[in-house]
Amino acid sequence: MSRVVGIDLGTTNSCVAVMDGDTAVVIANSEGARTTPSVVAFAPTGERLVGHPARRQAMTNAENTVYAVKRLMGRKFDDAEVQRHILTTPYEITPSDNGDAYVRIRGRDYSPPEISAAVLGKMKQTAEEWLGSTVSDAVITVPAYFDEAQRQATKDAGRIAGLNVLRIVNEPTAAALAYGVETQGAARVAVYDLGGGTFDISILEMADGVFRVRSTAGDTFLGGEDFDSAIVEQLLATFAAENPGRDLRGDRLALQRLKEASERAKIELSSSFSTEINLPFIAAGPSGPLHLRVELTRRELESMVEPMLQRTVPPCQRALSDAGLTSADIDVVILVGGQTRMPRIQQLVAELFGREPSRRVNPDEVVAVGAAIQGGVLTGEVQEVLLLDVTPLSLGVETAGGVFTRLIHRNSAVPTRATEVFSTTIDNQPFVNIHVLQGEREMSIDNKSLAHFELTGIPPAPRGVPKIEVAFDIDADGLLRVSARDLGTGRAHSVMVSPTSGLSHAELDRLLSESAEMAELDVVRRRIADARVKGEGLIHTTERALGEFVHVVGERERELLLAEISDCRAALDTDDLLLVEEALARLEVSAQQLGEVIYATSSDDGDA
């Protein structure tokens, strides 16, 4: 049976884990790192780079290097948060035909799920290399406050990557699972999850292997990337003050350098009280190169980001209130996400909950570990564990007067079902339009539209007489199916809610096909790269042997061997796999024959 992997698809970094016996193991990638940058780049050669190789070349290929694409998942281009994100990204973000935010690279538009699929593909490959077998099933985590569109986009990304997504799990829930599976006794747990692009707070109860989420809240556009952007803005202002009339915002390369330097400085200030940001030759001036050198202290950074940190307080208070608890009722606080290494965040969390946060878990890896454990639960590898999650936002329909009528309230346990009976508002109304929405506002216009569908064939009757039952079903992934039934005629219609944004079935099928082609192309490129390494080594050893044993090789044999070396070297300069492998095979045979001649000659000399 195929092994199930757990994947934390992060804004900044991603991580993959798998059950190995009774333990969830985090798998290191081919570079030896336990987390992989969620970065995808498109090289001038057309090659797609993912992870560390993509990040390394970002400085020289900024406009074709995509990072933090998770912030675009399931979002419209005109979303205020997307517009803010555009201001600090060197790559181009553009509207798609249906208004979604897409990424434009070298004239081609890519959907966020397509970019995320490349990262998931890297995680899949990492697991396969470690396991030595094909991986097809996965549990993927998402921020607890992701809405319907964002969850569906994540599931689409998994499918494009060739993964059967068994379950979508909320990140804080996965973290609590990883913490609690080895913990004895009952406890109320708060999970404070501040990652690269999102913030979540979840309140859970753990007892006897049952993990019950009581409430969740958050902000899907608040994370370490915003801290980086705050430093970038400060550096831009400093440069402009030192060089009047100069603005680096239009310089994509300079922006990329500023971003990387800001992230490094932020990380350093978690363990140091000050750091220097030194960027020589950041721009060219009329009288020569311009440089930027700034001393940044931890106190200055904390002052800069304090408004963002305070944005995490109301969700924490709301989550406690929704759970019917106070901070004094919390037994354990778990920190998740690399950003929580910041001392000021740890101090804030201690102030909020009246206790120091636990340091038992690795904030960068705990979510992937929890996802792997949930994968083990689904396959039966992990016994006596039950996970009861919740839906983060209320779901309902639009009713008379544009009112939002809730059928499922936020923090309802999933899977769940809710029904309500409605009627017509006009005499002899032949159909009803069901407008499905998600949110917490009282009027429909202020909430997020998920879908529209019609129930037709209602017999003529005075308004208020027909009885239309609307049912909402949410599965364990938090995805919604809505059905409507005329109780008088039995006529029914149901729909698996596909948000008004997102990929159509045709687009998804196309991307699946392209992903398979890209995977084949990646295999070919890998084989060519391996053949080049092998070929260059073989050429080197063969030429050295010819030089050292020139006296034992006949002139004709030597010329033939040199010709084959030349052919092999020429083939290695091409991208033709067949040509490379054939030339390498011929040279291998000739090199082996040369070795036999040398060995025979050496044996004869020894006998003499």
C-alpha cells in the first residue's frame, strides 16, 4: 500500500513527514534541509526550479521567481490584500479571466494552485527518494481561517501535483495532534500559529486520544512576510532620504536584494540585539554607484511591527470567548511557525495567556508531523486517536431583503449537516435562486459569495406556500455540498460548492496534463544532468589513461578513441537525451576495452 505523507504547504517554507513505525519522521530534502523554501523559479532555459535552487538564483532572476504564492490562493485580483502584496513583489501579478489573482511569467499566466503544485511536487519527490517508492496519497495542511475558496485551491494544487489529497487539516489542529499524541492526561491547549503569511489561533481540548477543536480565529494575511515588508519600507525610506529624488520601488533587482536582506536581519534579531544591513552597489547614481548601510536594533524592529503583533490579540480573545473559556482555563500554549521565534512574540503570548509557551515542539516542523500522524490515523497505522475539527466561518444563504441567514455557524464541528425550510417571496414563483455565502456579517453583500444555483419546476402557488428545504453538508476537509428540495413535489437539486473563483474542471484537467508533461520533462533533464556528470568523469579518466599509457595503444585505436571522446563531449553540450546516452554508451565500451589492454600489458610486464 502506498505510504501517506503529511505536507505543511507554507507561505515561506514547506515540510514533509511520514509515519515510520510509531513515529512521524520529518524528511530532509536533497540539499539536506528539513524544510524547503516555497519558491518556484523559471530559468531562461525554460527549466523550472523549486526550493533552494530557486531561492539561490532569485537575486539575478527576480521577476521570474515566485514566492509567498500561498497569499494569492483563492483570492481575487482586486482583493485589497492582493493589491497590497503587489507593492512588494518583484514578479508580476495579473487578473485572470474570472478575476482571480494570477502570476505572469515570461508572458504566460500561472494560477496560484499551479505554482503551489510545483512546491508540492518537490515535497512528493523528497518523500519518494527517502522511501524508495511512489507516493500518491497525502494529508495537506491549511491555515485554520482559510475559507472555502482557499481550501479548494489547496486541494486543486495537490491534484495537479499528482497527489490524492485524503484530508485537508487545519495547521493549528495538526500542531496540537503532534504535541498531544505523546501527552498523557487531559488538557486545554491554545495553538498560536504565526507563519510566513497567515495567523491562526485555535483552542482545543485533548483527552484520551480525542482532540476536539473548540474554536478557531485568525487573519489570512498576517505573517512574517509582512514583517519583512515593514523592514523593506524602512530601508526604502532611508535610501530616499539619503538620495533625494531616487526611489528603488521600480527596480525589481533592488527590491529582491532589500527583501532578502530584511529577512536575514529579522532572523538575526531573534538572537541578537542589533544587526547591520549592508547593500553595496544597490543602485547607480550620476557620479557613481550608490550604497545602503543601515544599523537595525531589536527595539527598532519591535517598534516597527508592534501594530501587526497587536492584530493577533483580538482573534485570540475571540477564540477564547467562542470556546467559553478565559486565559486562566488554558493549560498549554503551543507556538507554531518560524516567526514565533521572535522574543517579543513569545512575550506577547505569555502576557495574553498568563503562562510561558511550551518549547517541546519545533515550530517549523510540528505541522508536517501532525499531518503525517493524521495520515496514519486514516490508514490505521495510528490507533486510538480521534480528531474533531471545526469550520472557521459561518455558512448560509441570502434571504429576503439581502439578509444573510446562517445555516452552519462558525466553530461548528465537522463533518456536519444543517437544514432549514424556506419559501417563495412572489406569487406563482416557478423557481428559487439559492445564493450560498460565507462570513460573519449580517447582510449578504458584506460576505463572501461562494455559489449560485436554481431549483426550478415549482408549481404555481401563492407566495409563502411552497416549502423549500435547503441542506448544507460539510465534509471532514471543510468543503461544502448544498442541496435544495421542494417538499411538495420532491424535486431536488444539489451542488458541490465550487467557489466563484478558482479553477474550472477544464482548467484543472489541462493543468494535470501539463503537470504530467512537466514531470516527464524533469525526469529527462535529471537523466541528462546525471549523464553529463558521468560523461565528464569518463572523458577525464579516459584522456588521462591515454596520456599515461600512450605506448600500449596503437595509433588507429588512439584516433578512434579520441574521436569518440570528441563525439561524447559534443553530445554533452546538447539537450538530446538519446544522443547523450548513445555517445556515452559507445565511449564506455571503448574505455573498457582500453582498460583491458592496459591491464593485460601491466600483467605481461609483471610476469616478465
